[in-house]
Amino acid sequence: MSEHHRCRWANGDPLMSAYHDDEWGVPEYDSRALWEKLMLDGFQAGLSWRTILYKRDAFRTAFAGFDPERVARFDHTDVDRLMQDAGIVRARAKIEATIGNARAYLAMQAAGEDFSTWVWGQVGGQPIVNLGPIQTQSPLSLQMSKALKKRGFKFVGPVIVYAWMQAVGIVDDHEPGCFRRTGD
């Protein structure tokens, strides 16, 4: 049985390896799941993905399964509750941004703009295979960041958006030789 060669960042930690092998870079087309992953990448700002991954189940519990309709109804009492939840990253600005982002997501929906259709429309419906060096942002992540901010989203800077684009398979940034890399 041959061993998989995976991206270096995913070696040495069983949860990180499983995330890499089963989720990271797999094209995601479900609007709610895309929104959840964008919110988690926002919480990652200034932290490692490993930290967020290990807290992901607690985040899902704390944020009502990342159901935008439920999160959009959170108020100051919920913010206070979340600030006491040791299972998540207790950053008031990120918590408040997630609530506001649920409202922005619902506003897009109410305007007839499906989140997944909008996201994948930015790349013509097909993942981009990055053949160059791995980046921390790109012209597309800057463009998407600006468009999301215009729609009322917060914690969606171009670096966060690029990490999210990698995570949800909009861009394939698996290292050369990785068994998950498209075209290798």
C-alpha cells in the first residue's frame, strides 16, 4: 500500500491530515457551508488554522450550526454569552462581525443573490489551479474582498478571502506532488 504525499502543513497532526485529505481544497458549492467556512477563516485572523480546526465543533455549537437565519437574530445577550465560551475564540469584533455577516448573507439572499452562485461566478464556475508559487492573497481575493465589504461583510480582507478560497476549492493550492493536487 503506497503512502499519500500531502502538503507539508498537513503532516504530523491526525486532525490536520484528515482535514487536508477530505476537505481542504475540495470545491464547496453549498451556500451555507461556504458562509460557515468564510466565518471560520475570519476567526482564524492572527491565529493558526489548527487552533480553529480544533475548536470548530464548539464554534458550530456556539453559532447555532452556522445557520445564518438563527445567527442573524443574535443580540447583545448572545454576544455576552459567546464572550464567556472558552470553546471558541473570544474576540468581540469577530463575534459581532459573524452576526453582521449573517445579516449581510441574508440581505444578498433577499436581493435574489445566491451566495454560492455569486462566489463561483467570480471564477466562471471552475476552480483555479495555481501553477505558480503559493500566495497569501491575489488580485481575485482583493476583488472578492472589496465586493463582500460592499455587501456589508466584515473580517473579509484579501488574505482571509484567499485562505477561504483555498479551503473551499476555489483555488487549488496543493503543493506539487501532493496527491490532492489537480493535474499532477
